[in-house]
Amino acid sequence: MSPSRARASKRSQKSAPTTPKRPFVAHHLVPPHEILSEAETRTVLSKLRTAPERLPKILLQDPGLNTDPGFARAKEAGEKLVGRLVRIRRPSDTAGLSIAYRMIVPSPGGD
């Protein structure tokens, strides 16, 4: 008797090599995000003359943060990211370049 298809497929799945996890690739519509240092955050807040709680928020788990190469390094190094600003640069037809700032807040899951 020949082995059933289910058994053969299970064997082939076990012997198939696992593919490495693919690094994050940003979508072309996602503008680049840049996490500012604590000193830059203070400078921008004083320049904008606003309280941090008045700025729009961005979650720590937001996939857009992965567009900054320093985000993964800072997260692995254990740096405090909550409370820092993110600079988002978008192309604009009227202004040429539009810059927006967001305050990083903790994710509901506790990241």
C-alpha cells in the first residue's frame, strides 16, 4: 500500500527548510518616519511653543515607525521611546514638503 497524501504532505512539510523572517519593507505610500532624540524633542517642543499633550499621538506599535532604521536599534537597546517625537515628512503639491510631528504613546498591549 502506498502512503496517503496526507502523510506524504506532512513529511514534505517537515523536511522543507524554514525561510528566514523577512525584514520590514515599507510600502511606497507610507512616508518616512524619523524618531527624534530626547534633546531634539525638547528643542522642537520649545520651537512649536506647545505642550506635548496637545500634539497628535502615535502608538509605539505603529508599523510606520519601522520606516526609521534607528527604531529597531533603539527598541533593542531598551531606550525610552514613549514621550519622544516622531517627524513625518510627506511630499505636498502645494508646500513641496509637509512636516508633521507625533508624540509616541504606549500601546494598549503594554509594549
